[in-house]
Amino acid sequence: MTVKAPGCSLCEAPGGRVVFQAAKWRVIHAREDGFPGFYRVVWEDHVAEFSDLPASDRALCMAAVAVVEQAVRAHLGPTKVNLAALGNMVPHLHWHVIARFDWDSRFPAPVWAAAQREAPPARISAVAASLPALEQDLIVKLADPA
Amino acid sequence: MTVKAPGCSLCEAPGGRVVFQAAKWRVIHAREDGFPGFYRVVWEDHVAEFSDLPASDRALCMAAVAVVEQAVRAHLGPTKVNLAALGNMVPHLHWHVIARFDWDSRFPAPVWAAAQREAPPARISAVAASLPALEQDLIVKLADPA
């Protein structure tokens, strides 16, 4: 049974399109304008901080993050991957895994900074077109992350 | 021997005040205006992405991140801790561990967003005054993170 907190948006809803559901975590595709290669690993239990987890669960969690990062790298060839667990707005442990490209609207600044340019729509579409193959691969690898 | 890349600022310099030096990583205190509780775990070898590391090194790295997070929580009582490995500017693996407070200049936005207010200098000083005790404790725990 998972531990839920009333009123927490990540306890009450998936928070995005579910790509893979494990016992203790799920991977969702986030809908973030201009950033098609944006996934989140969401911990199922309501915990605020990474270090609230025991070491074995931290390892499970980061193994999932690493598998998502590897799939993003293999299929999207990003300039860089950004990983972050912030949770200031929604204090329920979730890891952002974001494919960054030198043509995206914020690069090299973080996605949370002000826009520096408009990203070319054709580039965004090309990344989006690679997601089904990425996710097919991801599902296989997440089922056996070892 | 560590793997270095010519011209990389985190290969050529510590990148901040060194709090602890391990064989494969170091912890530095970052000097970031308005954010006194800002540490980084910097991987010694020049690797760009978290998933460039083998699983055993990812575990070592995240164990250090968790110990820093725990010390930050215990000594500073932050509203939230933010963790991030971005590296768009300096593609050498480093984890930001940032104590966030509801009074800081960006909260609840990420530190990379635009300022929303001026942080009270007395609050910043109070956090800074807690760092020596935090770091004394941190050094003990990083020497034996298990």
C-alpha cells in the first residue's frame, strides 16, 4: 500500500502520461511546452525529500532515473540531460529527466530560466516523433533495470 | 588517477571552497549570492552525464549527495532541498544540493528563475552562521557514508 497525502497532486493523479508503472515508482512523460523529451520518475509514496528514502529505495529510484536518462540519450541524442529533484511547488519526490538541445528555448540555461529564443518547431516535432520508439525501449529496460 | 579534460573548469579548479575530498568526488561549498546553504558534489573524473558512471559509482555519488542533503536538513532546517545535475554550461558531472527557504529570493521557483523578492540579509546571515557546525558534522559523516 502506498502512503498518500491528502491534497497532493502527485498522490491524487499520475501527473502526466504514464509510460511505466512499477511497485514503488512510475515514469511519466511530462507535457512541457517546447521540451518534448521531458520525463519524470515519480516516487509512489508521499515523501518530500530524497533522503527520506532508505538507501535501498534511493538505489531503486536512481536506477530508474539512470535507465530513463540512457534511453533519452540513445534515442534523442540531446546536447545534455538535466536531472533535478526540486519539489518546492509539489513536495512529493519526483525526478525531472530532461533532454536539452542547443536549439531549445533556454539552452544553456536551465529550463526554469527566462526564454532566450524561440525553439524551431520542426526540431521539436522531430524529437516528439522519436518518443514512441524511445518509450518502447524504455519499457523493456525498466522492467529489468539491472 | 583521475580523467581530466583540458579547458574544463571543474577539472582545473575545485569550483568552490572544498569541504571534503574523497577519492572519486569532492564536496564544495558554492558561493552563490543569497543562497548560503549551497553545496556541490563534484565527480573527480571528467564525465558529462550521470549515466556515464557504472552503477557502483552512481551509488557512491548519490550516497554522498544524500549525506550532504541530510546535513543540510539537520542543521539548516530548510523549507525544501533542491537537487540537480544540469551541466549545460560545465558538462562535468556535479550535483547541486541547495537549501531553499520560503523567504529566499526565488522560492518556490528554482534558484535559476527570476528573483521574486529580496531575501532578508539577517536570515541569510543566520544560515551562514550555521555552516561551520554543519560542515564539521558533514566531514565526519562523509568519511563513513554507510
